[in-house]
Amino acid sequence: MMPFAVVATLIGAVLGLRFTMIAVLPAISFALTIAGATAITSGGAPTIAEMSLFLICLQVGYVVGAAVRSPLFAGVKRAWHLPHRPPRRAGSS
């Protein structure tokens, strides 16, 4: 059950970095389908605890990814890049 939680958190973080909240809805239905199919093929029925853990981790990952994308961390992102040099003036060597 732990690998499902880690994968769900990473998928949610990627969705949070790239897409809006609407993209999480198809991801939730796809995740439930995959988690259910995996649980059925492994020999057991998917439980409510497994499904809810997967959904919670997906949403937590989305929130973390969206927080990293937010303006709150904009100053941190700029600190990783080299300082910006102004362009040279025409005619100067």
C-alpha cells in the first residue's frame, strides 16, 4: 500500500505544477480505476482504506505542487538562477 501512496503523491505534485484543479478530476477517476484493477489482479478486493489513501495522497501531492508554483516561492526560484546582467549599449565595446 505504501508504493501506491508514494506514486499518488508524485503524480499529484506533477499535476499541481503543470495544471489547474480541473485536471485532478480525470486523474482521480483514472487512479481509482488503476488502483482497483491492481488490487483485483493481486488477488484481493480493493478496500475503502486503500482507495481513500490513494485519493488523499493524490490531493496532497497536488497541493504541494501548486504551492511550489505559487508566487510565494517566486523569490526562491529566482535565487537559483544566475544574476541578470543588463544588455550592452549600442556602440560600446
